[in-house]
Amino acid sequence: MEKIIYLLLISINWLVGNAISQLIVSEQEMCMNGQCKKMLNGHLVIQNNQDVSLNFGSSEVNGKNAKEADPGSNGFKITIKKSPILIAYDLSYISTLYHDFQEDIKLFSFTQVEGDPSRFCNHELRSCQKVRDEYLYGTPNLPPGQKNWTQETPIPPGSQGSCCWCPELYVTINTDAPFSRATLHCSWIQQRMWWNVYLSKSCPVWIPPWWTAFRIGGWNWQYSLEVELSWFSPTESSINKLSSTELENMENECKKENKDSTIDCSRLRHKESGIQTSVHTLNSSSPSFYDPNFGASVQVISSGPPFGSANAKDLNGYYMLQPTFSPKGMPASISIPPLRSGCGKASKNQTEEEINDCLKPTLIIPPENADFTGVSCDKIGTSVHTWSSVNGRFCYHPPGTCQRAQIAHFYKKVIEDHSLGKISQYSVRAQNSGSPQLILDSLGEIGHEEMDQNDMGNITNIQSRRFFLGYNFDSIFDTEIMFSVEASSVSWVATSSPGIITFIEPPPLEACTAMSSFGCPLKVYIKNSGDIDSGFVVQIPYCTKSGVQTSEVDPIMAQTKKIKANSIGIFTFVLGVSVLTGSEYKCVVVLYNSFSVQLDQNMFTFSTTSTTISIASSDSIISDVVVNQTSLTNKKFDSMFTGNKCISCGLNFWCLIANIKDCIMLGIKCIGIILGLIIGFVILLKLIKIILELRKNKKIETRIINNSQESLSQGINRKN
């Protein structure tokens, strides 16, 4: 097998630091049942949100320079794009809670009944509602837009009612269950210590806003790796693609960017039209694939968030508290920033900052600070009614001693830390280093900034929705990837399809003066880069005018010819047009082998006048292999020689004439280089001569000084 030189072009985008992907590529020979094949095995590590592109090419194909072979000798390219990792925690609805609450003072309860417990409550709940509601600022527990509790919407147990009685006491008094009634039969000392139980057990007053409590459950993490294999293999569809507007725009853009260079942008158009791609997506549920058409396999070895580290925490069992309704007119001391559209009504124009604002007031509460079972006292989520019923200690619970745990306390802590520039331990951002986001199912959004009477169903429907607390990680959590490709795939086109269109020769202008009568000759040069003589077919299937196929160009018959191994054959066609109005045409040239397998394709442009035709030359050498080049982008910049059409002509006279401008420019550049070398050499000789003269003068001065010193010393000796 020919010597393989691996070319690696890595294009990486990262968000954090200057991380460099680790890459190891090795060649391995694998044998089975006496049959051996060489494999290219790669092992690399990439981070989230990175793109890695690996180009594998061959410097030689069957002992020949790859540039003289097919475009397929460029080998193949593997592109891997990794999305950010998303960790999502499942959220299950628990209940609706309140920002703060306080128990009514005993004096108020005693004043209302004037010492007569029988007046403290009425079986008709609405009969004494007005007295209490006027004392409190509104009835925050009523659904928005509803002024009174009705028989259709009775007082919910555990929340504030409209009667002078607490709902807990009212339900207990009107229940025949012995255990429930026993909680009110306190001893004489208990009644005196806490006044009368009917008076001392006053109702909790809920202060808005409302918060929705979710229990954080198990987590799952998601990522995707888009793996794209690409190689040159033209098909019937690529013929149309060659003349597409997309590739035309790509070529024009290339010309604009490289107008001062020698890059032949038509190569880009030619190559892109024949590139075939195979795209596979890898994720946590599908971590590997094998592509039988290309003999390539890619596998994810490891990719996952290491929970327990500083970057990711397992929040299973924690509670998430999200404010979902802020009534108007609430006290400013307990105000919460208005909810953004990220958690409110859907908005297509919301910014990332607005989405992040949505989770700023969100609290993450550890399990030890909340309880929704009624077993524990003095925790978020515990109601007096539930706790006293479960524990049977209603009489032993002084007012204000069980429900001291307030959501407001945790929220105020978050606000204080934020004002000091710290991330609070109860905030969403403190739990993981990724960017937090609230993920909703298709049923809608978590809450609304404003509600009216018709919106009450949105709160009750929260229980039937699914929510997830997500963290998006852009630049951490490496993914280890392994790929394997048959080494023969690098030059597989060269062995099965050795033909290539090397040049399309424009005819002499005098040969086209009588085009309307005799047509205009066009020569297409085909090289057989294989080791055996082969038959080839060249066809000009259609031409376009202004991007649309036209019938103004006379039909051109396909031609068949046998070309010797490693030789060039010439196919001559006659172009004729029915309308000579100074139009411009673009025609496609397609090359097939004797088995009707498409090998190559190209395009040429010609324009007509009333008497003459001129043909714009296509690129002279189509195939292009980049060897031993590393760059941060996939764009290749040719040198002044590799992109010059004159060099590709060799000794072809008409090719040299057609590219006379490139030949002149090449000659000028070569003369400039030679003159530069000569001038540099002359300057170097001058510098050497000056250095030698300076050294010589320095030696003469040294001798004069020594002679003077010797004469002086001899004179002194004589005097002595």
C-alpha cells in the first residue's frame, strides 16, 4: 500500500481558557482468516461546544504524485461537532406556599368574641367574614378576582378562611372523630396558660406572593456529537449542484477574499460539487456508529458530568421554590423582582438576560429545611393543622412557635448576598457551575406576571405539567472519542476511478469567426492516472443561461475514447449556438468510465458576439491534496506556484497561450526572486568585506600601540 501521510486540520472553538484537544492517530494492520487490512485509528478528547475537523490525505497514489491523480486522492475528512452538555433535574409539584405569615394576636381573637366562644364562629362561613377581612389587608388566599368564599369554592384546610374561626378549629369542632376532638380538650392549666384554646389558637395570616414548591428528583444529562464523513465522489445530483447558485456564490466570495492572491477559486466550486457526506449523530443513548459505505466507525468512550465535583452537584431530594404570582399592592418590603417572560408568557424576542432573570428569585432549599409530611415542626411547608393533627399536640403548641421557618428568611439571605456581590448558597447558580435554565414541557409556561379571574386554572394546572431544572455546560466535561477508518479509503477513488479532467482548452479566436455556420472547436483533456489502459466517456449534458438550462446551445453528442495508462487523451467537441446576441453560457463537462461510473465533472463559460466566441478557461488541474499542513481553519492558502495555471500546462502550446497572463506574472515573480537573491548576495559580500577591513585596521592599531610602549620602556631603561 502506498505511503500514507496524515494531514490534520483542527478547527476548534472554545469558550473557556486556551484548551487544546488531545489527538493521537496511529496505523494498525488487522488480519483475519489470512486477509489483512490497514486501519487508521484515532483517539481524541474534546470539550463541550468544540468543533474538530480532521483531514486525511495521501502524498502518493500508486507511486504517483497525488496532484496528478483524482480529486478523490484528497482522502477524506471527519468533522465532529459537540453541543453543550445539558444536565436536567426532574421537578415534581408539591404545593403552593407563601412568602411569609404570622399568627393573629390572642387579644384580637378575644376582642372579637367578647368572651363568648359561641359568637366566635357561625356555621354559615360568610356571616362573619366581613369583620375579619376588614382587619386584614384583603384576603390573599382567595383566588385572584374572587371576593368571597362560596360553597362551590369552600375554605381549603390549612389555609386562611373567611370566618372568624381558623379553618383548622372549625373543621375540628365539626368533626365527630374522637382523636380530633380530643386535641381541643386541654387541661385547666393549659387553657389558662394559653388562655382558652378557642381563643389562643388563632389563624395564620398568609402574606403574598405565592411560591410554587417542586421536589427535585433524578437527573439526566444530554449531549450530541454530529459526526460528518466527507469525500469526493461525484454523482448525478452533483452535476446540477455544479451550476447551482450556492456554489456560484461560494466561488464569487472566494474571489473577493483572494483577489490579490493566486488561489484558483474554481477548484473550490469543483470540489464542493462532488463532495459526498455521511452524517451521524451520537448521544448518550446512541454512543457509536459504523458507516459501511466508507468503512468508518466512531465511538464515544466516555462523556459525562462527574457529580460530586465543584462543577456539578446531585440535587436529588432538594426543593426548588419558584415565585409564580405576585399580587398588586403588596408591601414593598417583601417585593420580588417582576418575573420575566422566560418563566411567564412565552416570548420569541426574549433575551438571554431576561431568561436568566427568571431564575434569580428562585430558591434551592436543602431537604433538612423543608418538610411537606407534617411530621416535622418549624420547617418550610409545614402547616399548623397538619403538624398538630399528625402529632396530636395542638394544645402544647404556643402561637408562633412551630411555623417560624419562612421562605422570606431564605429569600432575604439571597438578596443580602447579592448586594454584597456574593452568590448565595440558596440561589440556583450556587448549585452548579453551568448556566441554569427552567425547562418546561409543551403544555406551557410556569407562571404569569399578571393574572385575572380567568387565569386561576393556570395555577391548578401546574400539578399536571412537567418541569425540569437544567444546567447548560459550555466549556467543561471532556468527551473521549475513538474512530477507526480503513487506510485504503484514503485513496479508494484512485484505484476504482483513475480518470480526471485536467484542462479545458479554449480554441483560437479565428476558429470561431464562422461559428454560426461551422461551430467552434472545444478540447477537453482527460488523464488516465491508472496503471492499465481504460475507456472513458466525456459528455456535455447541458448548458445554462442566467442560471437556467437553455436550448440555445446546439446539442452535443457524447464521445468515447480509450486512453493508455498514465497518459492524457483529448476529446474535441464542436460548440454551436442558434442565437448570436452576445449572451453568456455556462456548460457542464462530465467524465465517466466504461462502466458508466461518474469520475469527474467541471464547468466552462463562453460568451458570444455577432462574429466571435471567447471561452473562459477552467482550472487546469482539479485535484488538490494538502500535505503536512496544520491550520486553525479549514481554508487552504496556495503558494504562488501551486495555484498558477501556467505550471500545469507543461509543454502544451495552446495551454500556455491561453494562460499567457499567468505565465508572464509567474516569470515576473521568478525574476523578482532571482534579483532579490542576487542583491542580497552582493550586500552580504559587502558586509563581509567591511568586517574584514575593520579587523585588519584594528590589528594595525594594536601593533602601533605595542611599538610605542616598547620604545617608551627602552628610553626609560637608558636613563636608568
